[in-house]
Amino acid sequence: MATVGVFDGVHLGHFKILEVVSSRACELDLVATVLTFDPHPDEALGKIDTDRFLLTTQHEKELLLANLGIDLAMVIKFTPALARLDTAGFVQQYLLSSLRLKELVVGHDFRMGKDRKGDRALLSLLGARLGFSVIDVEAVVVDGAPVSSTRVRGAVVAGDMDAAARLLGRNYSLEGTVVEGEGIGKRLGFPTANLSVHEKKLLPPDGVYAGYVEVRGKTFKAAINIGLRPTVGGKNKLVEAYIIDFEEDILGVPVVLTFVVRMRPERKFVSRDELKKAIATDVEKIAYLLEMK
């Protein structure tokens, strides 16, 4: 029992496909399997024009898949040569020889193989000949249109975290490891956890966000900042979080940031005192907002 796809974001449309894979695997006593790709096919084919575009890193994706009842995630290295493999060749090499496929679950707009010619009709013909069936899953519609990774990216890039959450079925998040900072936040009275984030992970636009930090299995309210810190002369974009009511040393600890709402864009203040006042106001508003959620 398998499905094939990039599954970047593992959004609500993906959920529906994965639920069918998991439930059918349980019914038939089969292994619920996802075949996915790394790197992203668009990256391998030179169609990406930005450094950061992934909604989910490979690790994030694998965790989400496991939580949705997937027993096995097979990661296939995507290359231009793989893109030239026709549908029958892909099915034979990756689905039949490796998995002994019985059922293939596909989404409403699924395409595979050279020139994306492998639609549901072709797969059904191959299945009839080679001994597997094809299950077609209808689109999930949110706000009047099918959910897609492209729509999620658009929402994140626009800083519309509410729209992103409606499409994902959860708040947008990212993994990172706490690294040494310059101590500016501490001197202002708001020590922040500075994060090292995967170089290809899509970031929301610069600004201040209300959200959460998951650290060592516990979740805390947080004021999250993404940006250059123009008031203090910052040169490099940082992702940092002031964790509310938290005083532990977490240097080197992996954490997860979850974005709930964008509070305001990043701005340059006339002085550090003004910046300190703005941070205090942000933290107060964020603590109240998250308490009301």
C-alpha cells in the first residue's frame, strides 16, 4: 500500500491521501508506505529561484508522516535522470520490484514520470496489467480552492499565518538549534534564543510574531523575531525568540518555533530605549493574545 509525492508541507490535502493509505494498509494488513523525494524535484530541475522554499525539511516531513500512521517513508534521490524515467519504468523499478505494490493511492492532480504523463488513467491501465489497483482521492477545498503547497507558500511569504494554518491543518513551524548570540536582547532585558535554521526552510517575512517554543518536550509562549535588527546595526538575518517566563540555559538545544500571528513588521527605532519599550509592549500583547487563543 503506497502513495508517491513530494508532500512538502504535509498539508490538509496530503492528510486526506495519507489517511487513506494508513486505513487501507490496516484493513489489508499491509505496510503503509510513502515514496518521497530529496532534493525537491523543482530544485533538482533548476526551477527554484530562491534559497529558502521548503515548507518542511526532510526531518520535519518524516516526523509528520510517522504521526499520520505511515509505517515506511522511502526517500528517493531526485535527479534529472529520474525525471526522464517514464511512468512504466518508475512503477516497475520503485513500486513493484521494491514494494510488491497492491494498491496505489493518488491525489486528484497526481502526475508522475517523464513529462508528467503518468496520470490516474495511465496508472489504472498499468495496474490492470501488472496487478495493482489505483485509488483516487478528491481534493480538499479550503477558502474556495484546492489546498496545495503553492498556496501554503504564498500564505507564509505574505506573513498570513492564519491562512497558512487553515491550509496546513496546524500552525506553521520550524526546527532549529539554539546558538550563541551577541547578548543584545539580554542587555535590553529580553534575552532571546537565537536559532540556526535549515538553509532551505521557508521563513515568514521579517517582523515580530506571536507563537510558541517547544523545548525539551514542553511548550512556552514566545515573542518571535525574524529580521536584521536595524536598530542595533544588524547585518545578517536572524531568527530569535524571547521565551516568556523561561530562564533555562538552552544553548545547543534543538527547539521548534510555531508561528501563530504576525504582530508587526520589523522597524528601526530611534534608540535602544525605544526598542526596549517596543519589545516590552510586544511581549505584553503576545502574552495576552496567546492566553486568549
